[in-house]
Amino acid sequence: MKIEKVYFPRWIAWFFIAIFIPLTIVLEYEAFYGNKPYPIMGAVFGFIFTLIIVMMFLVSYRKVPYMIIERQTKVKKGKNYD
């Protein structure tokens, strides 16, 4: 059985930073300085976005695989192979 590990390309990490960092800043600002009744939700979303960014970095810099594929090898059949 052959095991293959699948990773993201490295540009994905920087792409996610370009999207999630400004989004996190806006959400945190609105949660804590806006007129929101529950600012804890801003902290929760900030924590979730931080986890997403860390996981994207680990997957794209080949520390944690995105997917593990197990492929079965071909079995030769013949009079010597049963």
C-alpha cells in the first residue's frame, strides 16, 4: 500500500493572510468598539480566524498534511502468485 500526503501550495498561506487579517481587524474593531451587545462573539471569531490562519500556514509549509491518500498497489497474478 502506497501512502501519499497532499499539501497546499505556499502561496495559499499568504493569500489567506491577505484576506483574513483585514477581516479579523474589522470584526474585532466592530465587536469591541461598536455598539454590539455581545463583544465576546468578536473574540470568538478572532480566535477562529487565527486558528484558520495557523492551519493554512502549517499545511502550506508542509508541517501538517491536508489529506493522506492510501493507494493500493497492483498485485501480480500468475501461476507463481496466488
